[in-house]
Amino acid sequence: MGLTFVGIFCDIFGIILYGAPLTVMISNGVGAILAVAQLILYACYYGSTPKEGKPVKDPVKPTAPQVHMTVSAV
């Protein structure tokens, strides 16, 4: 009984010991994927920020807001 307990105990902690680097590698892989996604988004939106001194190109001029009121009879 005692040897079985010690054997199971050693197996569990052996798996944990060799499994720990795997969890670090998985989290590093997720971080690398997110970093690549961030760089892609940065490259996509790099030119969209207006620079100081340059006018912003706005093809649609804003107009005065229009309010429509409706009256319903009860």
C-alpha cells in the first residue's frame, strides 16, 4: 500500500515537473500570435492618423441636424 502511494505520488509530480515548461511554451505561443495581430493592425491603420499641420480629408461635409416630429392621435 505504501509503495503504491509513493509511486503514484512520484508519477503525479513527475508529470507536473515536465508539464510546467509546456504551459510556458503555450502561453508564449499565444503571446506571439497576439503580437503578430497587433503589428498587422498597426500596419493597417498607420496612415489613418492625421498629422499636425495637414488638413483632414473629409469628403462629406457635416450638415445641420434635421429633426422630424410626429404626432399620433390616441
